[in-house]
Amino acid sequence: MELPCYTLLQGPSDSELPSEMLLRQNLEHGDVNVKIDALKKTIQLILSGEKLPGILMTVIRFVMPLEDHTIKKLLLVFWEIVPKTTPEGKLLQEMILICDAYRKVSVSRSSRVLVYFPFYCLLFSDCRRCVYS
């Protein structure tokens, strides 16, 4: 079943699309600037309709713990566009990890609760519905 796409991006026609393996390698082993560039390319690929099934855990493990402000903003965009459910409509297990990570951030840093609050509410309501039903 095809999912609706509400945003279409067209990159320059002369640019070469990076492979999922290259993106994964840059997200795992690059410095902060390389990770920012790789995350931007990942967002562009997902928005243009590419399927990147293995990139979600890489982002959770290697990008999410970083404290860079640009990465935090890009992650909020990434979480909005990444597929959150399986083809059967069940919430991905990785989304529970994300909810838990943002919950820990909001508990440990109460001054930043308002930054993540709308996103956390949206994700947490999906997690609670799937975990407790």
C-alpha cells in the first residue's frame, strides 16, 4: 500500500544520490558536521520517497545522543517524516525507544521540557496506545 506524500523535493539533477550504506557510515563514524550533512541528505531522500529501512536505528544510536543544537532541530524534522508504523499499522518498536529517550531528557532537564513537549505528546500518545492496548 502506498502512503501519501505531502511534500516533494527535487534535488539538482547533476548530483549523485548517496547510498544507504554511505549515509549509515557517515552517521556512525563522522564528526558532527558530517553527521549534520548526512542527516540532511537522509531527510531529503525520505521526503523524495526513498525507502531507508535500516537508517532508523543508526540515527537512534549514533545521532540522537549528540548535544549539537543543529542536530536536535534536524532530528525533530526527521521524527516528523520518518515512517512510524509497520505496513500492518502497528507502531514500530523503535518509536518506543525514541519516546523513552525524550522522556528521560524532559525529566533530567526540566528547562527544556517546552521545546520537546508538543512532539513528545504526539509520540507518547501513539506509544501508550500501542503499548497498553
